[in-house]
Amino acid sequence: MNDILHFQQLASTNTYLEQMLQSQNRAKTPDCPDGLIVMTDFQTTGRGRQTNSWHSERGKNLLMSILIYPHLPVEAQFRVTEWISLALADHLRQNVGLEPQIKWPNDIYINGKKIAGILISHHWHSNEIASSIIGIGLNLNQEQFPDTLPNPTSVILENGKPSDLTETAIHIREQLSRLRKTDATTLHEEYLKLLYRRHVPALYTDTQSGETFEGVIEGVNNMGLLEIRSGNTLRNYELNGIVYS
């Protein structure tokens, strides 16, 4: 089958690919190869993490999901986040000429503004990640955004150059394939090099206690927890446990 499926409109590329994977599993036929991409010009129910929606003008940005079969142990699941975050960052640096940073865990920033978001859905078998569906929203050619979005940007706003959606999807998949062959230590070091606000004092709010404090991001541990030092205390945070002020 074609390994890039392009639609004019979908409810969600992640949902569509999820349904394809379920059909494959029921029929026990290999219809969904590793690296399969589903992309669309417009999503009616596109979403980010939690209940956040993902705004995108029709036909302007890359809205895609990619299927991979990581075969990683459960405790190594953050490696998938590192793969795709660095794949996007490497594309922006090498093919577009921008200097990206990764806002933990996997938002991509340019000059302090958000240019891409990632939503990952894992499927488990025993103690292993059998498959992962990686949803990507990358702002490419959109020049105006709603005022309700706090800090959006796009490739064309940053460098003035339009991008081809399909070529961009292929480049990202190529980078992802390369990074999956990178050893875990090197991969983690590359991720930390691009970590947004690392070693920069800033204010954060603990979502559980409601406390706002000054801290410095030191890194991310192997389990994917964000490490923030506040005074003499090193705090570890799970996803949605911290708000950047």
C-alpha cells in the first residue's frame, strides 16, 4: 500500500490511524507498515495534550500521524518522545534554517514561540511498546493566528519561505528513521542540548500544590521526568505536573 495517505479532511489523523491499526489487528493482515503516514489538510477535531485543541488554517500546515513499531520496554517509552522531538528539530535546523528548542516534553519552540506540538499514543504488549502513533502539528505556511493562542509562530513567519507539506512529512520521517538507530545515551544528550529554559532561572507553578516558585531546569531523567532545582531541592515532575510562568 501507499505509505503516505493524504486526505482533504479528517476528524483526526491520530484517530484515523488508530482505526487502521485496529482493523489490521482484527484481520491479522500487515496493512500498516512501520513509517506509515496519514496526513490531512484540515482536522475537525484535532487536539493537543489533555483537552487542548490544535488550531490550523486549512491546507497551510502539516497535520500528520506516523505509525512506528518501537519494540521498547515500557520503562524506555520516553525514547519515543526524544526520537520525534529531535526529528522535528533536526528538520527545522537542517532543511529550514531555524534554531529550535524543545519545551519539555515535546513542544517545539522557535525564538520563544511554539511552532509544533506532538501527541503520542502507545499500544502495549506484555512489557513492551508494540506500536506508537505519533501525531504532529507543525505550523508551516500560516501567517495569522487567533489572539487566543498565547505564542504561536510558523516557518513562514520565521524565515519568509513557504514549505511543501508532503516534502516536510518525508523529511521528518527520514530523520525519525535515523534517530531510531542512535544509541540511547547520545540521543538523550542531544535532547538535553535543545531543552528549553535549561539552566535559566524562571518561575514555575506546581499544579498539585498551587505553589509558584523560582527554579532552574537541570534536565530530564531517563524516565522522562522533568528535573527542576529550587534552592537545595531537586524536584521531579510528571506530565501536567508543572506550569511554565
